[in-house]
Amino acid sequence: APPPPPAGVVAAAAPRAAGAPVPASPLAKRMAAQMGIPLAALKGTGPGGRVIAADVKEPSAEEATTAKGAAPGAAVVPAGAEYIDLPNSNIRKVTAKNMVKNKNENPHYYVMMEIEMGALMGVRKSINEALEAKISVNDYVIKAAALALKEVPACNSSYTDEYIRQYSAADISVAVNTDRGLLTPIVFGADSKSVLDISKDVKTLAGLAKENKLKPEQFLGGTFTISNLGSMGVKQFTAIINAPQACILAVGGADVKVVPDGKGGFTTKSVMVVSLSSDHRVVDGMIAAQFLKSFKKYMENPLLLLLSAP
């Protein structure tokens, strides 16, 4: 038998046989599965080369190529065609897989509502000038949605075959586009935070997302999602539910609309259209309508959003 290593020297981990399971902690396994990262692509820093939670991060392109080899099944293109292959990040792969699964397995339906934005835009302008801050419309949207979830908690739920789980806190996932794909960092307990605190959280989380510095616990989970394309000039759209959540709110941009003034003439008003996508197994049409009615109340009476601050 070989002699034992000298005292104070830790023996290196034995090479793992091909196909052998990768040693990893239960938390690391769960995080890797949620992020779509093969354990074989990770370098374990735990005892004996064990993969621990701190090791779970998206591998570089070089590491991914070494771990997986060349991608099979390259697309067939006409001879002479010019193209470029852009490698999919693990985030994009997981998003693509989940989008197909969520759309196919969750019975979506959509309810839309118009929101008058005049009062909120006026309050926002005054507060931004007074605080020398830049609180966005979406920060108010997050707060209004969180308060509406407290009034209509059925929309703050998820479905299982045995029960419907209804959450106490409104943990709002906010869709953020990054170079690696779509991420949904979470504003935890948005119902109990002020609009200013929500604004600070969103700026911090969006910055971390774009710099690839989000921790898994900052974007895995959430109870309700908001996707806002209004700043891009989009007026209305529908979104795919972020399962296991029951709902996602798609927010368009405000537009000027000509309406009767009630005196035989016409006037204009600023209107924003929102679309609520719901899982019909959890949220019936009447419940979706109640949520949007509550959301509309808070958006059109923005002082209620300020009065609800802690």
C-alpha cells in the first residue's frame, strides 16, 4: 500500500471516472438545476473537489466548450450564405426551455385594461423635482401591483396538483434584458416598501443583472412578474407566465387619446394599457378583473401609493 501523505498535507481529489456522478452539496445541485448548468461544467472547491453553492456560476465560453464539446446538430444553411453562430448562454438556454414549457403546460388567458396616467405623471414629476431623484413609472407600477396583490391574493399564488399555494408577501420579479438573456431580479416585500425604496432596489438589481453579478437567490423565485416595454415605444403586448407563478403583468407605454369631455366636446388624456396573463387553473377571469380594477385604483390615485409607505 502507498505510504500516507505527510502530516499537514491534504491529498488531492482522485480523478473522477467517466460518467461517474459529480459530488455536490444538495444546495449546489438545486441551484445548478435551476440555472441549467451541468455539474460537470463546474469546478468544485469543497472537500475532495465537491461542488458547493459558491461554485455555482455560469461557466465561461472556454469552460463550456471544454465540458460539452462541439454542439451537435448544426443548422443546415444554403451554400454560400453568410451567417454567424452566437453561442447560447446557460441563462438563454434555460429561458428558452422554460418559455416553451410554460406556454404549453399552463393554460394562459389575457385580460387588458386602460389606466389614466395624468395624475400619476403629475405626482411623479413633483416628487422627482423635490427629491432630485429619478423615480420611474415602473417603480410606481411595482408598488401598485404589490398593493393590488394584497387585495386580490389569489393572483399571488402558484399551482400544484395537490394544492394552490398563496403567498403572504408580494415578491415582484422584474424582467430585465441582458446580453446573456432575460433575467427577473426580485423586489422582495414590495407591498411593505416605499416607492423610493423600490426604485433604489430596482436600480441596484438591474445594475447587478447587466454586470452578471446577481446571486441566484436574487432572481430565482418571486411570486408575480412585471414586464414593461413602455420605454421602448411599445403600446400593448402580452407576456408568457413565469411559472410556477400564476400571473404576469405586461405594461405598455402611455399614449395620448382623444375622448369626449362630457360637455359635448372633446379633450385628451394620457392612457396606458396593461395586460394580465393568468394561469386559468389558479386565477379565474373575475379574479383577474378584480386585480386589474385594484391596480387601476392605485395607479389613478397615486397618493394612495404614497400613503401606504411604511
